[in-house]
Amino acid sequence: MSQDFSADQKRYLEGFVAGAAASRAVGGLGAAPAQTGPAGASGPDAEHIAAQDAQVAAGKKLVDQEKWKREQHPFEAYRRLARETATGKLPAPADNFRWRYFGLFNVAPAQDSFMLRMRLPNGIVKAHQLEGAAALAARHGGGYLHVTTRANLQMREIAPESAEPLLEELMDLGIVARGSGADNIRNVTGSPLAGIDGQELLDTRPLCRQWHFHILSDRTLYGLPRKFNVSFDGAGVSPALEETNDIGFQAVDVGDGAGVAPGIWMRIVLGGISGHSDLARPTGAFCRPDQATAIADAIVRVFIDHGDRSNRNKARLKYVLDAWGFDQFIAAVEAKLGRKLDRIDEACIAPRPPTDRYAHVGVHAQRQAGLNWIGVALPVGKLTREQANGIAGLARAMGDGDIRLTVWQNLILSGVPDAKVAAAEAAIAALGLSTRVTPIRAGLVACTGNAGCKFAASDTKRHALEIADHVEAHVAIDVPVNIHLTGCHHSCAQHYIGDIGLIGARVAVNEDGDTVEGYDIAVGGGFAENARIGRVLWKAVKATDAPRHVEALLQTYLAHRHDPQESFQ
Ligand code: SF4
């Protein structure tokens, strides 16, 4: 095996070779597609087939996606899929679903092309990888990258003929996209300032990497009832938003008298899905950091066994938890693990250190003396090739070579010496980017919208910038305000945790049924120590009227706050 691969990458590749061999043993890789699974199936997909069979036996009807997984497992379809797209054809729904296992999405009719979503554990990309990804975007896509709300990179406008070469050239960079779409465990997020933040309790990078490579090495962790999110929060100044994930691990400082060894433990919170108006809740269970991967694995396997495969709207972990209650669910996890989980009295746990809502933008001193991180705002997450190359060059010349992406759709350069900060800021400005932004742009988040996503009711990214332009011109806001725009109920931009959240809606303009782009507008959401779900204040506001509505909310806050320290929330 080439010396270009790291030890973790080798483990991943070897694990997948083993998985493919097991697959062949049960009739995979070119075997005729099975319409129904064999009774008592063995092999890598046995748990999934058994779960499907149990639901059919209980009188449920499997959704199409479950049938597609069973007809031909996506990992056994790669050569066929590649041959077909090489002819210039975009895939129909079943094969579009299969391509998503590899990270490629046919986004027609929004765009007649593929979108690629990568996997970057803890949101960290190396300078050479960012340059390489930008070059691939120029060669195979639209020439730009988007930073996503899972601290990840997406590439758009990819011709079908580019599907296979792009995926393989991405692997050449040491970046994988496997499992970043469809019913799989998505990009693993962690604290964006892990390892450089003076207040963090725990560096989340090793945990994210371990879980990332654990997933990549085990085919049985793909093809869940629905997508699945896992996040690790190290209690730093910039939060990981773990409460919006199916599983959140929260670093906590446990004192004496808890019945366990004092020190840093992980609180296990479950069931976050903000688009369904729910945040992850504490289970009462805790683990040591080095146990997190095994426990996440057991949780996922309980979900594999019991997640609903007959109704896509009820297929997320939250619905198993709602049906069972946390005690029953944790008992099932303990049965998978073969041991009890630790319980810790919350009274023995120190409060989480506070977050700073501006930590992801601007210049901040690292815990390493003489070094700084610099947060760079990106206009709703967009990065041109020239900007990506410029940022990568800066990371190498003035920083530690890492670029940290955040769930706020911006990026952070780390390891910049005091003496180079001014030059770095000037170089960033020369790229047309900024480290100094208003409170509005620091917290402006928008999903892809209808410029690239077929589900969107509105052009979220364009409207986000219009709202920011209008509000900055009319309101002297002096406190952090997060404005999140999401195009549909899938809630990729998590509108319900924004101070102000907008969810795309078609707005009727006459009695003939004509509609225009618009939004329902919610207020009062929050995250980290202020986590809560917002509530809808106005429904069906035309997009052209949205800036004035947001302005009215902010003007009302300024007029009625009791003192300048009172938050918008
Ligand atoms: Fe597309 Fe909806 Fe996600 Fe926006 S929230 S990117 S519209 S799926």
C-alpha cells in the first residue's frame, strides 16, 4: 500500500476490502439483485435485512429507499453506476439514492448536475487538501466551494461524466465522501477551536477522527433507517451545536462525590433534530472520552434494529426515543454493549464554561502563547477557487497548515504568530474576505436554497445577503444575532435555533394559485447554553418583504430592551 496513506486511511481501506469480501460471500459484487433477503441472512447487511423483515412481518410496508438498498446495495453498484454516468446520464431516483452513499447527489431540476459533499472530521481540512478540492471544483464543477452547516465542503455543477474521476481524485487528496448522503452517518462535527482554545475541557479532534474512521471501516454502519448525526463538544468558546445531533457527546467536568473518578467525562445527549422541533436531551448516562466510539456504535445499532423503515418522516432516532422513552432506549444500548453505562448526579458537574458568539470571527489569542486563530467570514459559505488557494497559502505560510470550517459557514486559520496577524488580515482582505464583520454577518447562515436544491421554496443564500444588506443599512444592532435561512423542512440551516429563523414557503399572490418565494419567520431560537426551539411569528411573508420584517424585529428589540446587555433572545 502506498506510503501516501496515513495509518487511519490504511485501516479504512483494509476494512472496506474486508467488507467487500464478506459481501461477495453472500452474493454481492455483480450477483443478480435479490428482491427479498434470505431468511437468517448473514454477511455485512444481515442486521439491516433482519430489521426490514421484522417490520414487514409486523404489517408495515417498506419505503422505496429500503427496497432500493435491498435490490442492490449501493456499495455493490459502484462499477455499474460509474459506467452509466460515464455516458453522460444523470441517475434516476433509485440510483441517485445509491450515488448518495458515495457523496454525490443528482440535484436536477435545480441544476442538471451532481453535487458532491465531502467528509472532514471536526471540520478540519489541510492546506493542500483545500487547494486540491478547489482545483477539482474547477476541473469537474462550477469552480467554487461551499462551506456547509456541518463544517464541511460541498462542490456543485458536476457533470455526470465526472462522477467517478472526481471521487477517485478526491481520494487521492486523502478526502473521502463515502456516506455523506442518504441514510448514513454524516460528517462528524466537533468543537471548531479544539486544541487551541484556552477554556476547553477536551480536545475533540481525536474523538472525531476515531468515530470518522470507525464508520468508514464498517459497512454495517451504512444504510440506517434514515440519516444520522453525531457531534462532540469540548466545552470551548465556540460551540459544536451537538444538541442538534442525533447523538451529542458533551465534555463535562465532574467533581468529587459523584461515585465515579473525578475529571473529564462525556454527557450523552440524544434525539436532536431541530427541524422537527426537538433538541437532544440528556439521557442520564455518561462515559469516559475513550469509550465514546463504542457507545455511539451501540446506539447506532439499536437504531438499525428499531428505526422505522416504513415512514421517512418518522424514521429518525427521535421517534424511537419518543416511542420508547429514554430508560428503555438506554437499556437496549446497554444490552448491545454488554454492560451498564455510568450515571452521574448533575449536582456533581461544574457548569459548562460560557460560549462566545464572536469566537469564530476575528483575531483571538490561542492557549499556546504567542499564537492566534483568525476567523474569516465567508458570504453565506461561498469560497471561490482563488480564495481557497489564497486561504490555503496563508495557512501554510502564516499558520499551522490547518483550515477549520465551522457550522457557521465560515473558516478559521489557526497557529498564526502575533507578528504575522496584521499581514494575514491584510492578505485575507486582499482576497475579498473579511475578519471583521457586523453582528448580522457573523451569525448569518443559509442553506443551498433553490439555486441548487430541488426541495427549496426560496433562494435562501441570495435572500440572506439581501437581508444583511438591508438590516446593516437600517439598524445599529450591537449584540450577537443569528439569522438562519433554510429552504425547506429538512432544515439544513437550522432555522429553529436562530434568534431569527426563516423557513422557505411559497406565498400566494392571487386567487389563481400563483405564488412567489417567501418565508415563515420564527424568533427566539438559541443554542449552547441558550438552546431552545424558536416559534413561528409570521407565516407566508414574501421574500421581498423579509428584510423589512427582520428589521422590525431588531428595531423592536432595541426599543424595548432594558439595558444594552440584554440579549435579543
Ligand atoms: Fe435543500 Fe431543504 Fe436542505 Fe435547504 S434545507 S439545502 S432546501 S434540503
